[in-house]
Amino acid sequence: MLNTPYQLIRVCAAVPKTVVADTIANADAICEAVCKADNECSHIVVFPELCVSGYTCADLFFQNSLIESCKDAISHIIQATAHKKMCIIIGSPLIIDNNLYNCAIVINQGQIIGIVPKSLLPNYNEFYEKRWFCPANMLSSDSVTLCGQNVPVGADLIFNINDNFKFGIEICEDLWSPIPPSSFLCLAGADIIFNLSASNELVSKRAYRQRLIRQQSARSICGYVYCNAGNGESTSDIVFSGHCMIAENGRILSENGFICEQDLICSDIDIERLRYDRMKQSSYADAKSSYNMPVRYISSNIDLKPDQIIYPIERRPFVPNNGPEKDERCSEIMDIQVAGLKKRLEHINCNNVIIGISGGLDSTLALLVATKAFDELGYDRKNIMGVTMPGFGTTSRTMGNAIKLMDSLNITSTTISIEDACIQHFKDINHDISVHDICYENTQARERTQILMDMANKINGIVIGTGDLSELALGWCTYNGDHISHYGVNVGVPKTLVRSLVNAYASLHDAKTKAILADVIDTPISPELLPKGDNDEIVQKTEDAVGPYELHDFFIYYILRFGFSPSKIMALAETAFSEKEVPDDVIYDKATILKWLKVCYKRFFSQQFKRNCLPDGPKIGSIALSPRGDLRMPSDASANIWLKELDV
């Protein structure tokens, strides 16, 4: 376990103001940027390629005065930053065994702990690096004396910090090669890759560069910190933008603007997330055994000072951001749900389905999926039978929305009251109807399921399940009631995402249907199993009983996606829910978060028996609960160690 809070490592990419060939000015600018990174509580800061001299010195690299001046500048940086308890990675030309190398130099508290030469030198178009430099594989020594220190040198170095996390280094063109050195460094244990770069700007190159970094960080399951030379470089023939990025496993955590002379970006990288995915992805371990590159581990220590979390934490991790990305994601999810249902119907040669329509979000989404599937299959929508089954808690609002929606979508609809059947059942089992306990509630849920199953047999069709992922995670469903169907189209959709999907469907329909769907979205979430109020209002509200779904979806995401500890999830939730992303957001205090996190763990463990016999349904995202797929979990496991951690 890292002794930094929650295994978060803070990294910075710094673009200093560069003066070509003025090593003194460049050293001062680097030291100034180090101070800024230290003020951000950074653990490691990386600078651009050849930042000590400037990348665009060209044939001046052959001048001994420049090379010697670079050594003096490095000495100055070492002395000026010796009190900074952090790793500093700078770029400089160095002569080693009478060859000139383009190097990354790693400094920690007054010591040079390693030197990494560039492996792959571009020598095409505007690049002529082979004119001046030799590649790393031409090294004949594994150490060199620099600034009076004997220092390991080579492209095979991995830096082991505090014996807890590791990083490796590649330089600019290394990333653009068919197999970047970072691929091998990551397989050998590097958690983070730092890239010192001098990549000039061209039309659309920024986007291409970003795609490269996203892909490499995803393929290697690593943090990737990219620091590009800024506009202080020579503009005789090309322009440098100072484009910097911090990525983690395929997503950009931080990125700066288009063209800058100097800049600093920072982010936390979550080592635990990366290691969890590497551990879980079996092909990663296979690749490690297949591509075993000899490396040297350089041990060093830094101050892993605690600080507030600046890691980008999404309040609704299942819900995409607004805009084109959200529209595209919702469209993909719809397509997956529809494709799953279409395949099942075609396989069993069935063109009749039945759905219980309550006027709530989940049944509405299931109905919308069914209509789209029928349209694509060329089936008559009249073969979709929607059944609304009012009970003791059904309000006119939900009942009205259910009937209006079925009419608007032009499906077959029917209404069957469950009250008489439930009253008779209470008599049969000698249950007092005035006792509104779990028997009272579950009787209604099972009566509805019985009606749907029997009617499905009657019309030679199947029952479409409406329950969502959040309800299944919490076990908020009646065993052998709404828990059961022939095919569950919402089984992979979390509750916080259901609203977005219904809203996305609304945009595809006419004004009348949009208005109905808008009211469904605004209706409080409720199973309506307890008697309604005197004014025909919903009394039983799910989130009052089980907790806010936005909290539970947040908890479920980090429990299942990354296996985080309760204390880490608690800390992330406190950060995520301490401020509003949109005006309607609710701020939750620590006590509220703790209360519902405990409920989440208790219910998640105790309700596994329901998930172990789930009907079929399509996986939608990275988290799924199917016992045949993603979640193999015993029904009688204990939650004690997780709950105990929250009691500290």
C-alpha cells in the first residue's frame, strides 16, 4: 500500500520559458517551474525534451561550449532544487563515451538517480536528429559520471519510488514507433511513463498526438505524462506548442491549451486503479511472460506528502457528459439493448412480448427498447402487450402516464387490478391487510409477475424484465417477483443512466410522447407497494428507504470496477459530492455518505442470492452483475471486514 493517501500520485508537466542555447536562462526557468510544481504538492515533475539547451539548437549541439554549459546548468538545477522532496525529470544533450545522446535526467533531492537516452531518433521530413545524436542502443557503458556523481544510464531503467510505485521514461519519437519502449517498461512494472517531447505543431497533429497517448496509456494500462516543448523554441521553420497531457488508461486527466510559451499542468494518477486492471486482465500477465525485457530498477525515496485530492472524480460515473458524447453513448446503449432483445426473439421465433408498465422509469425504458426492436425486426407493435396493474399504492399520475404512453406508442394495452387477488391471497395465508410489512409488499410484486407470466403463455410470448443494475446490486426487487422475467433488457443499466436514456428516446419521438416521457422522468422513484396518500400522492419513495441512487451508483462503480476499499470510496465520495456540478445537484455531508455506504455494503452482500439466478440480459458497460459473466460471488459471503473498516 502506498503511503500517499489512497494511492494517488501527483504528477506535473512543466513547460518552462525556453531561450535557445541560453542554458543559464533555461536553468533558472526550470527551477522556477519546479517551485510551482512543488506548490502544487507534486511528487514528480517532467520537462520537455532537451529543455536545458533548447531542442532547436541544431548544429550548435556540436559546440563543446554548449555541451559544457549544459553540465553547469544541470549542476545549478541540482543545487537549487536539492531541498525539494520530489523527482525532477529534465532533458539535456550529454556526451557519453564520445557519443552525443539526447537524454532525460532524473534528479531527486540533490542526486542524479538515472539517465535515460532516447532510443529512436527521427530522421525524416523536418527532423534530423541522427545528424547530432546516437540512439540508446549504441551505449557501451551502463553508468556515467555527471556533476561529480556516478549515475546509471540506459533505456532499461525503471525508477522504483519508495518501493511502492514505479515509473519509466521515453522521449518523443519513442512513442511514435510501432512498439514504443514504454510498452516493455510497463510490462516490466512501470506504473507511469514520462515522455519528454519536442513535437512541432501541424494542422490536426494535436488530435493525432492525443490519440497516440490515449491509446498507449490504454494498451499499457499506465499513467502517461507527456510534456512538449513550448513556443520559446526557434520558429525558423517550425512552431512548437507546449502541448502537455496527463493520461490514465485511455482517458485524458489534464491537458493544456493550444500554443503556450510556458505552462504547468497537474493531476493525480491512481496507481490502485491501474494495478487492479493489470491484475484482472489476464492477457496483460500473458504479455509479461512473453516479452521479458531485462531492466534495472533504480530505488529512490520521495516525500509522499498528503494533500487534498485533485484527481478528476465524476459524480455520476455511469452517465456521460452532456453534448455529442452523451448523445453518442446513449445511442450505443440503446443499440446494445435492442440488439440483445432482437436476437432473443429471432432465436425463439417469437413475435409477441408482454411488459408490466407502471408509469415509472424502468418499465418505460424497457417499453421503448421493445418498440425499437420490433420496428427494426419489422414486427407489428400491436404484438407488444403492455399491462398496467394498479394496486394499493398506485397513483393516478403513474397510472395515467402508463396508459398515455402505451397509447402514444401504439401498442396493445390492458389494465388488470391486483387488489382483489391480493386481498384474497391475504385471506388464504391469514395475513392482516392492515399490516403493511414485507409480506404485504411482496405479495403485490409476485401477483404482478404471475399475471405477466401467465399472459405470456396465453399469447405465446415472453415477459420483458424491467429491473435495472442498481436495483439488482442492492437487491431492491422481490425474489420471484419483479426479479424474474424471460429476458431483462435493463439488467446492465444503472438507475442514474436510465433517466438519460429515456430522455434520449424522447428526442426521437413526437411532442405528445416527449411530454409523457418528461413527466415520467420527473416522477419520484417508487414501487408503489404501500398505500398512497390522502391526496393521491406517492408515499413510498425508494430513495427514502434505500438511499439516493446517485450515491449508490457511485459506490457500486468503485466497488465493482476497481475493487476500492470502503475508506477510499468514502474519501472519493466526500470529494465528489461536496459541490454541485449542476444547480439541481444535492450536496451530501460525511455522515450521510457514511450511512448509505454502509447500507450499500450490507445489501450488496446479503442480496447476492437474487443475482445468482438472474434471467438473461445484455451487458451494457464495464460493470455487470450476471453470475454467468462478470460477478462470480457466493451468496453467503460476509461483509464484516468492509463494514468494520467504516467503523474506524
